[in-house]
Amino acid sequence: MVCIWATNVLRKHLVDGYTINEKRLKAQQNKINELQEAMRLLGNIALLEDVSDEAKGIMSDMSSIGQVNLPTTLENRNAGAKR
């Protein structure tokens, strides 16, 4: 049975030209989601009245930078790998 599984995995790799580690991609997606949430929270802090203008500017900038070029879903990562 192991030989059949290995043959199928090898065949898929040869036909597709790559192998995707789904477990690693899901873990990476979790990290991306956490980073996006942190950036969203930073943006919210910048809206508070008790925060200095300098701190608001810094947090707003950090929030904007965090939103640039972050893949939002595992499907986007998979689509990029299949090109």
C-alpha cells in the first residue's frame, strides 16, 4: 500500500511540477491572519482621542503598511503556487 501511495504522490508531483505542503500553508495562513488582526487593531488605536498626534501617525502608517501585499486566503496562496 505504501508503494501505491508513494507512486501516486510522485506521479502528481511530476504532472503538476510542484508539491504543496498543506499543513505548512495553513500554519502560514494563521500567521497572516494574526498579523492582519494586529494591523487592524493598530489602526483602531490611531482613532482614539487620548493618543498623541505623533503616535496616531505612527500607528496609522504601520496599519497601512501591514495591509499591503498580504495574501488574504489560503486559496490565494494555492493559486500563486499553481502558476
